[in-house]
Amino acid sequence: MTAIPASGERVHALLTDGTTVSVRLAGPDDQEAVLQLYTEMSDANLRLRFFSVSRRSAEQAAARVSRSAGSGYRALVAEHGGRIIGIAEYEIDDARTPDGAEISLAVSDGRHHRGVGTLLLEHLISAARTHGITTFTADALAENHEMLKVFADLGLRAERHFEGPEVRCVIPLDDTEAYRKSVEHRGQAADVASLTPLLRPRCVAVVGAGRKPGSVGRALLHNVATGGFTGHLYAVNPAAQAILGIRAYPAVNALPRIPDVAVISVPAEGVAQVAEECGQFGARALLVVSAGLDAEQSKALLAACRDHDMRLVGPNCLGLANTEDRVRLDATFAAAHPTSGSAGVAVQSGGVGIALLGGLERLGIGVSSFVSLGDKYDVSGNDMLQWWESDGRTDLALLHLESFGNPRAFSRTARRVTRRMPILTVDAGRTEAGRRAAASHTAAAATTTMTRRALFAQAGITATRTIPELLETAALLHSQPLPAAGRVVVVTNAGGAGVLAADACAEAGLALPELPPGVVGDLLAVLPRGASTANPVDATAAVSEEQLRACLDRLAAHDGIDAVLVALVPTAVAAATGDVLVRALTHASERRSRTIAAVLLDQDVPVRLLPPDTGRVPAYADPQAAARALAHAAERARWLARPPGTVPAPDGIDFARGRAVADRFLTRHPDGAWLDPRTCAELLDCYGIPQSPWAWVENEDEAVWAADRLKGPDGHVVLKAHWPGLVHKTARQAIHLDLRGDAQVRAAFRDFDARFGHLMTGAVVQPLAPRGIELFAGVVQDEVFGPLILFGLGGTATEVLADHAARLAPLTDQDVHDLITAPRCAPLLLGRDGAGPVDLAGLEQFLLRLSRMASDLPQLAEADFNPLLALTERVTALDARIRLLPRRTHDPYLRRLR
């Protein structure tokens, strides 16, 4: 796994104050710049770095950057404004610690306390792990409290050994959850700091504000001006002195104040130049609504943002808004101002954004902040989740994402944030046509439905299929307590409405339990004569407000009920006219601990929240909408009730050997290929993945000898032909089963030789496996999402039945449980018809080891274990195929901007 690109290439990352710096490998050309870094240090800092005020030491340290990376030395530098502001180095001393390295760190005098050193160390740690280094050691003066604090706060277990005036720090480079959390915490703080000028600006400039009505720039200026923005607002237009009563200036550098955010609405060919002017003037953020940028224009825009510490929203977007009283910024060209509220909204499609803004206003939920991400060159959904987590206002997050920049970092952020607030999304691009449209719309790689759904399920994100479904679910999650599970009681004043509601609940996967005698008695005591207390509860058309209220109160007190769905229709009975029954539904709802939702079949809108003075209860026009929302709420409750899960570390893993096997194979096959059986078995052995005994043979005599050695108690064996590129043995009739005796083995080998002699490089002999449950396990390495682990029913019909579940690696113990229990074949694994369960512990270990191998080796493009035989006493791979490709991937948890 490559953390740092080659010398000269850069990755960008944020410091604690939101400043953008670039990190790259140092090279010979950097010697003078590094020497200048040391030369400009104060004597005090030079002494802390070199233990003496020695200019000679500085010259020697600067000269080290000329060494080659192959010498065991590596140096990373941080740059800002074209100057090196920090350097971190390690050097391996094979004689002392072949798997350890000595490190040193220096930061320019004016850049302390901004996180430069910590950021460099994070990148240095990632690079060191890639090269097999397990421990860092560093010497420091005991008085160098700042450096010692940097080591102590990394999140790694740092040991200190005092030797007179010096301290030796020993830092094991374990990839622990504690370290990842520390990196995340630093990343969130830096991210929020960088977004503050964008979302809480004190000065806004609209560049490209037009004089003619109907232009996008003019609409943006109008919305900022009329939306109540509390800061300074300027227009930039060389042909006007004022627009909409707002003072206009001919250029950005003519403004009387430096804008925190510049809103750019100019033709595509002028965007990059305006961005550069904004950066040179000191702007901290850009909102680019312009569309149609080509590749060169896009590259220049992003380069200007990186060079000048500017965060970027867009291009090709609707704009952004923050409804906080201290800001009140509406920098969108939407037709209406967003309503203040508590929902955070981030979308890639402006049209979807307009629909969500309107829907949240109708529900009375409103928005805390809204960002139309557009083509998402920089600011992403991950950034917005971290903002909402810390803004003190947002309690509901709504996302519409057509692409993912760093799905594993997004998943970790979402898992953390969704424990504080619901995160809802529209699962866009579920079909091939939809994925093509998403890729075209956002210039992003299309991803499969299974991969996205795995991400959403693992991260605890509530994924809906449509915008109306998202709003229906948001209404319930915003207004009601979560149901503990999915047990629902339907209450109605019309039998037909109750039937429709019951069907909808059952189809949504909710349970309608039978009510116990005690509850039945309580309900009969308060409901009108003729009421039915089965589930659904038919309260009859004669039910009064008081009777319905008493019924709901009794149901809400019953421990065996998680939610109540009330389906009401207007009738001619006097007691049930108007909003009388609705008052019964919402009365004292804040005292009811159960989730309550209503179905009002005569309602003229799909969903609404009943008036605040009667209680915030969601009311739906369609029973299916209500049932879907309840099912999403129940699933969220189940996710929250589970422990977060940990990534177990299987014993007996030989990562170094596994990496060597992969590297050796790719040296022989530089374009990648399917592994031959012997290399495949060697790689699996590195990860302790169990395989059926086998032997490689190249002629019929070897086949007979191997069959005699491997045959089981019944004397039967299997013979499988092999040649490079063979994938589906059954389809090519390249497998002979149930062979017994020398003659049958010879005949089978001769058959292969006759049909495949021009292709076949050999064959595999295995004992005939006993009868058991044939499963499938596999890996697909997604270009964006990383390794995806698949599991389900195997055998020759696996692709036809498609009974598979999927989760993204690395798998936690909870993910493994979900993989095993999600497929329809799961009951077979638990035992039936007198047969005991399969070796579930062995199956869990198999999936964990497969996950570890896929996570360790980005070169693993594809793996297929079919069949995977599950017996009561063991789980064994009977057939394994693995394909490797040359790949360079980035550490997914390393702090870096897109």
C-alpha cells in the first residue's frame, strides 16, 4: 500500500487552523530549501533539534535528503506557499533494528502549534508500515516538551527512556483503533476549521453578478442580499458600479475587504483565473456555480485552491446556505430562501437539493445548513458530516451522493456521526442506466448497488430509494422516538384501512404480534361495543376521541409493542368528524414512549407533521409510506443497539510472506493474471485459509500416484485440469468427479490431454469431498471502495440463484455475523432435519482471514472460493481462484484532501 507518491508529486492535507499544506517525498533538489529551513531557525530551536547550536549539523542534515530511498532513508517535507515549512525523516539501521528506524522532525519557527509535525509523522508512519518498519525511535532533549508532547499525542503507545539530559522515545507503529481515532479527531478539527470561512463567512463577494435579470450571478447576489446575511456583501463586475443596490467593484483585488468566501458565476473559461485572483487577494473559500469546465480548466481551478488555502464547493452546483442567526447566508440561486431548522443537507444534484429544501420546509423541519456539492472537486459529504457533528444545531443529516471520494474514511465518519443523529440518503444509481447517468453527471466512477448498500449498512446510514421516501422517513425520525424493534400494532376506525395498513407493515418486514389477553381486556374496557382487538385493532367508526386516546395510552404502556400505526378515515359519525380523532392521536404524545405514526387516507399531501400544538406525529396518505418509514426506524434502532464491532486479528498471519508471494508473481506477470494452483495455495497458506488436500500433477503416472496417496476412505478422488486463464472448470468440462482406481484416473487424465493438451499445463488431484453445504465466498477489489467480501450459497448455480450478501473489508465481528445471517441460505447453516449446525466458528475465521488478505494486498483484484464446503466439524475451500493485478493504492485512513 503506497502512502506517499514519488518525489515531486504532492498530496494536500489540512493543518489544525484549516491551512492547506502539501506533503511529498524529499529529493536531491530540496537540499538548499531544507538548509534554508534550518538556517532560519532560532538558536534555541536549533539546539533542541541538533542538541547544539551547530550550523555544521544543519548542513549535514540538509545533505541527507540527497540519499536514495533504497538506502533505508526516507524524508517527507511539508510545503506552504512554495516554501518548505517542515521535514520528517527516518533511517533504518539494519545492524541494530532491521525492522525499526530512527526518526527526526523539524518545523520552521513560525509554524509551531499548527499540527505540521504531527501531520508529517502520520504520513511518515504510513510510509514506514508499507516498507515493513514496525518501530520508530527518536532522541530528544528532556527539556523539549513540545516534541515529547507530539509523540505522546500521536495515539500510539510511546515509551520514554531517560538518559541524562536526553530522552529516547520508542514508538511501536501498531495500526490500532486508538491511533485511527486520534487521526480522525485531528482530521475533524482541521476540517471544521477549514470550512468555517465557507459556512460562517463575515464577508462575501459575488464574482460575475450580472446587471440583467435572469442571470445566475444576479440571482445569487439577490438571495444573499435578501436572505438577511449578517456580514459584508460585495459584487464584482467591471461594467457596473452597483447591482441591486449593492456596491460593485471592477475586480476582486479592488474590494475594500478580503472576502471569506467568493461566489463565482462566470463563464467556464474564466473560472480558474478568477480563482487565482481570489487566492492571491487572500480569500479563504470558493463557491463555484459555473458549469462546463474542461479537464485543464478544472485542474487549474483546483490548483489555485490548493496553492492559496481555499476550500472549494462545486463547480456546477446550486450553491450553499447557513440559516444560523449569526450568519443567515443564502448563497444559492434557488427560487425561495431555505427555512431555518435542524436538518443538514448535502446533495450533488441541484434539482434534488431544491426538492429536499421544499420538502423540509413543508414538514416544518427546515435546514441548519445546505450545500450543493456539484462536481465535488473538494468539499464532500464526509466534510459536511463532520461539520454537522460539531455545529451544535444539526440533528438530522440528509445526503444525496452520486460518487464517493474515500469511501472507507466516509464510512468511519458516518459510523461515528450516525450514533448522534440519523443519516439518510437516496440510493441513487441502482440500475445500470442510473449508474451511467451518475457517472456522466458527476464525472465519477459508477459503483454497483451491492457495494453502495454494503457501505450504507455497515455505516448505519438509512438508505431510501426515492426522495419522497427519504422525506417520509425523515419526518418520523425527526419527530418520534425510535422503536426498540419491529413489532407494530395497527389501530383503525375502518376495517378496510386496517387491512391495507397490516399488509403494508408485513411487506415492509415488520411484525404484527397477537395481543396478550391482558391487553385485550384493557382495550375492550375502553373501546366501543363491537370493537375487535385482534391486530389490527378495529375501534369501529363509533370510536370517540377519549376512547381512541385511552386505547393508544394502553398500547403505549405494553412492553411487547414497539410502534403503533393508526389508520383513520373520515366518517359521518359525529364523534369522528374533522380533526377530533387526530387530536386523540396527538394528545400528550410527548408522554408516550412508543413510536406513533398515522395514516390519514384522505390527506392531500404524501406526508406531514401534525401541528406542533397537538404533538409532532407524522401523518401519511399511504399505508406503505408509513410502513417503510417505521421499518427504517426499526432498522436504525437495531443498528444503534449493537456494539460498534471490532476488527479481530486472526493468528498465524504471515503478511510479509504473503506480500512477497504477490510481488514475485507480479514480477513474472507484470500485467497481472490468475494465480496457478501452487502459487494460490502458497498465498492462502500465508493467511491460514483452509484448503482441501491436493497435489499438482503433469502426467497420468503422477496423477495415479497422487490419487492413491490422497484418496479418502471410499477411495474416490477428483481430477481438475488447469491452464492459465481457465476460470469456469465446469463450463469447460475440465473436471472429473468420483474417480476410483488407477484405470479411471488414467482415463480421466488422457481425456483432458486429448481435449486440452494444447492448453493444459497440468492438473490438480483432490480427495472427493464428503456431502455438506456448498457455499461461496469471494473478493472483488473495487477501484473506489476497496475490497468487497461476498458470501452466500455456492455450487454450480451460485450465479443463477444470486443468494449473496456483501460487506466492505476490513470486516468487524459484527460484519461477519451479518454476512453469515443475511443470505436466504442462512437457516441451512444453523442446522435442520436433525443435522447439527455447520462449523460457524470456522466459517467466521475463514471470512476474517479472507478479509485480512484482501485488506493487506491491494493487488488482489478478485478471489473466488466455490465451493466452500461447510461441515459440522470444519469449513474447507474445495476450489480457489485468485487474480492479482499491479496496483498502487493510498492508505484510506491517511489525512489528505481529494
